[in-house]
Amino acid sequence: MSEHQDDLRGLSASQKKAMLRRMVRNRSGAAAANGSAATATDAGGDAIPESHYRFDKFPLYQQIHAQRDFARNAGIDNPFFVEHEGCAADTTLIDGEVVLDFATYNYLGLNNDPRVLDAVRTASDRHGVSASASRIVSGERPPHRELERRLAELHGVDDAVAFVSGHATNVSTIATLLGPNDLILHDRYIHDSQLQGARLSGATRRSFPHNDMAALESILARERARFEKVLICVEGLYSMDGDVAPLPRLMELKTRHKALLMVDEAHSVGVVGERGAGLAEHFDVDGRSVDIWMGTLSKSLCGCGGYIAGPDALVEMLKCSAPGFVYSVGMPPPVAAACSAALDAMWAEPWRVDGVRENGRVFLDACRERGLNTGNAEGFCVVPVIVGSSVLAARLANALFQAGVNVQPIIYPAVEEDAARLRFFLSAEHTAEQLVHTADLVADELTRLRDETM
């Protein structure tokens, strides 16, 4: 055990967080000092610090390395960018070893399904690998519109538009529709892509506590009249906590206050609702009651990219004006075809949707029976185990990997330090035996690691 590890063991979560901040400040300060010592001089003789023109002196780079130093001092291996050698489902292959996998979005187990692979081959033969241009220019291909028709049908709305990137879908859509005279209200736990879109739009932004409809109502009553458009942003199934948004109450508030409602269904489609159609199906409401449905194609639909579904007017505006669509190459036709085939398989085989939900419930129950903190999880495809320390979360993930379980830690600043966790993604292909075995391992290893720090 290293001296630094002994030092870290005696610290509380807040003290560890403060130590990381000091390391960042120390590194940044050293970089600034180095920049002052070795500077470039312009024609006027003014000194320019290296941190203004050298990437390795940028504060962001210094912060990344401070975090790595912090992990190394704690005896933690880097759990990120691990190379997988096969198709991830209930298991994956890493360094030639088969491990249980809880870090995949392949919720329905369709990523290597023969029907999906056949659709990819057929589209590749007919249209090539790339759309070769923006769709508005000359990149439009039949698989694009076929996928969009299916997505509109999934949500029960007029039309849909598919983007080549899921993150860019939210960023580009929100920045296109909202401006400086508008207000964006978002759940505190909303995804980074919606936050970035809100910032880029120039609109005023207000957050409300997670799923707190009373707080949202209070902000609307106080602020609505001061702005032109008001957009409420939520997730269908929250990717960090595994709970769903209270859609009926959101619909009531947005109607009463004449606001727009945007629901990010990235983790909902294929999981929530009887047929996997998402939050509207889950609550048995008309999909047209929500103004903007957003989703990604990289999870249950095993492709890549994102989409917006809603009224014709919304889709037409985005197809003609959203920079992430207009100025980006069209989605590769084989990817669009793969997503359509995955949708068909999801509808044809409801056992897949039933299976991932059942596995979510099994794992959630097993974790709770062993005294693990699963937060707000409701038993869908995402179940967090909250441990309350970034160091502990990283060490627990490493210990589980050594025991044959691949799961990723979510640490500060992605979540608050006292909410650091492991995030388990469940697949329809996991078995009950695998899930119970994993819950046992988590409980045992967490107890061991906590005992070591006492």
C-alpha cells in the first residue's frame, strides 16, 4: 500500500474533492509559472504565456492530468478506453478474457442479429458505405426516409428527422429553435447535450430539482410572462438514475403555461412501454401531446445518430435550418437500414422488451436485498449503485473487473462527489443467475473496500 493511498484513506469525500481541486490549481499554477518563464514575444514586445498557444499548457489539459495523478496516487487503474474484442451483450471479450458486461447500450441484444446484419449488407451493396454529402445537397437515400417514417410511427406523430450524431441532435435542435428572448427550463439531471444546446441558443436557462413538478410550476408561474418561447427539457428515462419523468404532470404544466415540452428518449425507446415505444406508451398518452420527441439510434436500435420526431412544421424547420443536419453529411445508409431492421425486430419479438425490463427488476431487487444504495432506480435498463466517493467507485469497478465483471464508475464532476456510483446497464440477454451473482460480488467487494478504509 502506497503512502498516498494511506493518506487518501483517512479523508472524507469532501476532503478528497478538495484535494483534487488543489491538485488542479497547483498544476495550473505551475503551468502559468512556466508560461511566464518561457514566453513568446510579439512585435510590440508583449509577453504571451505558453498556456495561450501550447496545448500541453492549457488548463483543461492540466486538469485531466491532475485527475490522473489523483487516481494513480489512490492506486486506481484507468477504467476508461478499454478495448473490447467482440460484440458486447451479456458478456464481452477483453484481453482475450470473457467477462460479464454491464457497460453496453445493446439493451435488446440486436447489435449482431442476422436480420440487422443482412439489412446492413443490402444497403451497403445498393448505396455504399457513406451518404457522401449532406442530405439537403445530394446525400438523400431511401433508407433515411424509411427510418424516419418508422420513427414517426413509433412515437405516433407526423414525421421525424434523423441526425448523424445523437449529441448533435439535441445541441442543434435546441439552438435552432430557441434564442435570446426565450427561456429553457430543464431537470437538474438533464443530459449534457441539452445543456450545451441551451447554452448555444443564448436563451435564459433555469434548472429545477430532479422530477420536482412543484418547483417547475413555481418557476413557470413566476417567469413565463417575461419570455417569448419557453421550452421544458426532460429525459424519458434518466441515464444516471434509472427513473422516468412524470409525463402526465409535465403535459399539464406545459399546456397551462403555453410552453413547449421536449422529451429525450435516448434510454427509453426499446425499454419503457409495453412494446418499447417509450414514455407516451408507458403512461398511455397521445404522442402528439409532446411537442418534441428526441431519441438516439445507438442504444436499443443498435446504430448511431439521433432523431427528432414531432409535427410536420418542426421537422421541416430542422431539415432546412438545423446546422447539425444541413451542414453535416447524411447518416450512412447502412446504419439507417440497420436501425429500421432493429425496430422491426423489436416489434416482432416483444420478449426482448419484456426481457430487459424483467432483468432490470431482478437486478434492482437483488441489489436492494443486499443493502446497496440504488437511488431512484425503477428497475428498467439502468441501475446505479451509489457509493458516495469517486475513489471508492473507481476502486470498486477495478475490483469487479478483476472478478470478471465489466462496469463503469461515474465519478465527480459527472456527478456530485457524494453521489459517485457504478452504473449498470442491463440487456435482454443477461440471465437471472448472472445478475444475482453480480449483486453478490458488488456487495462483497464494497464491504471489503470499506473495511479497508476504517
